[in-house]
Amino acid sequence: MRVLGIETSCDETGVAVHDSARGLLAHCLHSQIETHARYGGVVPELASRDHVRKLAPLIREALERAQTPRTALDGIAYTRGPGLAGALLVGAATARAMAFALDIPAVGVHHMEAHLLAPLLEADPPAFPFVALLVSGGHTMLVQVAGVGRYRLLGESLDDAAGEAFDKTAKLLGLGYPGGPAVERAARDGDPGRFRFPRPMTDRPGLDFSFSGLKTHTLNTARREGDAPQTVADIARAFQDAVIDTLAIKCRRALDETGVRRLVVAGGVGANAALRERLAEVARRRDARVHYPRIEFCTDNGAMVAHAGCLRLPGEGSRDDAFDIAPRWDLESLAPPGDAVTAPAAGASAPGAGSRG
Amino acid sequence: MSGLTRTLPDAAATEAVGMALAACLPEALTVTLAGDLGAGKTTLARAVLRGLGHTGAVRSPTYTLIEPYECGGRRVFHLDLYRLADPEELEFLGLRDLFERPAVVLVEWPERGAGVLPAPDLRLALDAGGTGRTLTVEACSEAGETALSALRAHLPD
């Protein structure tokens, strides 16, 4: 089956065409970072307005690149949640309207499930079960994946996400945006022995994370030590070492506790070279393997939504012209494809989350 | 309208203020939290939520912009407007729906919502100097004044 996937949960507008027999045919992305660069550092408007502007041309472009006329589509998948209500509504409304016009089914997929399953798009996909570390600007979580729709949350961040800590630390140190690559670059010249930052929540059992204290620690150190280039590099190094060490310790624990020997890493922070090196070491010692989606599928994208849609559409696609979104949606509430999927009633727990279809 | 100033030597002191503030909040109050990155705004907001009875994680709303909570039957919203480029964008977050019914609304980076965000009842500012923080609290409405008097009783000089 051939599926159009639409991702609009946050700042990125992603569209892709995936064919369950032939794989990924095309994917297009409009990212905030590009806009950022093009408009000379002006922070772009909040997602929804941008999605409205970008989505229709991106759909046209993806279909053209996939050499797929609209009428050849078997279904449409869109991100139903979690995410920003206004942003989700743009993707959901567009997908449902287009499916209605074409008289094909549509399905709303879970953003984090789409991320978890993204490594299956690669040539050498991991077999189930695996442990997944999702580390991005908005999320930090460890999930045990027994199969599609069979997820157990092992741990998550109790405050700031790891990527957010990178962004804010970069800002504190005057290193620019996006923070991940900026801190990584600065840390390369840093002396690993000059400062040692705490490894939050590693001194007690459990797989939860906390990164907000590291930000304050960075601020206090920067205030005390000044902003000479070498000092900034040394602080960046100490910060990065602390985050990576913390992530690696928790991954090691997750592998040991579950007995699983495959680790999947997704999310923007997964692009960090020092993190990849550390995790490779953790895996080597356990005879385990680490899988990454290709870099462009680590961050938000339409390909993962089209792919998840291919798995979910046969059992769960519908031709309803009514729809809802789920800005807050528990990953563990998902069921394997075909079974009933539970989700919070529209508007139950978030403002602006009403069913407006 | 009156105010209060306290020195907070560490994160524990910031948390104590948050817990005390929670005990002084009526059903509906809008509280803004100003201060630079790392000043302790989220630490304070988290302590307020704990004080109101929330036991789960308090995720940073920086990327979601808004996190809703139900604490013992009362509605609490934690907003972080750091990423807002234009105050008008608040409309997209369903800001108006939020103020339709009584709620405690905690707003970090309120200056990014200037002009669109309703006037606060209490204005808090955290100023980072050295390793400690200076907290100033200012009442901006009658409800804010009542909460501030109660808070003053909780935080002796």
C-alpha cells in the first residue's frame, strides 16, 4: 500500500510517500533551522501559521518526487499527537480533507511511535525486542519495544529534555543555535579534566532523567570563571560529558534490566558524535548493537509518519470526515495494529485540544 | 501596590518559596515569573505545583509552551513563553480557552507575551547574582495583594 505521511506536531513540516512493498519513495521537510538561516536569525513565527503556509506545496513536491499521482495513494497518515494543538490541527485537517476528497482512509499516528519505528526504514533494521532511547529538544525517554504497539516506558526526563539542556547551555555560553552542534563543536577544544559536573540521578536506581540542575550548574560556573574562549570550551566539555555520561549510564542499566541486546537511538541528540562513541562502548561490552536512523530521520520528519501509517492504516484507517487530535497522548496506551487504540478524549486534558473537525 | 524582596542562597530556598506560594494561592490567580536562563524560574514553578499536590514529573514547557495540570480538582497551567517570537502567537495556544474558567496560571518569560497576556495578579522576578538569587514579588491586583500578604506571613524577613 502507498501512503502519504504528514508531520506537523512542532516546528518542522514533514511530508513523505512510503510504499509498503517498495519502501520510501520521497520525503520533503521544511525546517525551522533553514528558515532561521534564510531570514538572518529572525526567530520564525510559531509552528501553526508556518505549517499552513508550507504544507500544501510540500505535499505537491513529495508526490511529484515520488512520481505518485494523488489518485494512486491508498491512504494518508498524519501525526495526531503528542504536540502543539494548533500545529497538530493543521496536519490533521489537511490529511482528513484530502483523504475525504480522494475517498481513501486516513489514520492519526502517535509521534513517538513513529520515532521509535523509524530505524525500521533503514536497510539493516533492528529486530524486536529493542530498547529505544529517544533524545530530542522536547523528549528524553527510554522505552522497551516488544513489537509494533507494544511499548513500556522505562524512564523519562522529570524536567528539561536533554536537547533542551544543550540549547539552553549554548545560549548561556553564547554559542548560538541550534545548541547541540554548537556545544559539541566548542567541547572538542575543551579540557575534560578542568571542571566536573554532576551526573544527575545516576547515584540512585531507576531510569528517569533530570537535566534542569545541569543548566544552573553551567550558569554558576560560567559566572564564576568568566568567558575566555578556553574557559567556555572547558565548560561546554564538562556539560557535554555530564549529559552523555548520564545517558550512557541509563542506557546501560536499561539493557541490563531488560536483558535486551539491541539499542535504538532516535532524536536530534542522537546525532552527537561523542554520544555515539560512548554508546558504542556500552554496547561492545555487552555484545549488544546500537541502531540509528539516518541523521535526517533522527529529527521530526514525514517519512516516519508515512511508515507508521503503513503499519496502522489496514486495521485502523477510517473514512470519517470528523477527526480529533491528542496534544497529550500516553505512548503506553497504544496497542498493536488492528486492536482498539485507546487515547484521551479530545480536549480532555489540554487547552485548545478540542475536536474541531 | 506593595512588594516583597528576599535573598535565596540556593535552590532549596527557591523551592521553599514555591511551596509557600502554593499555600497562598486562591482558585484563580495569574503569576508571572521573570528572570534569565538558569535563574530558577522552573524550579520555583515546580515547587508551586508540588505544593499544590502534584506528584508526577513537571516537564519543562519550553518546547510545548504550555503544560496543563489538575491538582486536587483545581486547574493549573504552566506556561513558558521563551520560544514565542510574537505575542500574537499566544492565540494559537488557545490562551483564551485557558482563562475561560478559574485557573492558576504560572507564566515564565512573560515579557514575550506582552500586550496579549492578561495582566498578572502577582509579578515575581528572580535575579541571579553570584550563586544566590534575589526574589522580588509585586502585587498587581486585589487578589494579588491578598496572596502577597499571606506569602509575607510564610516568609519572615
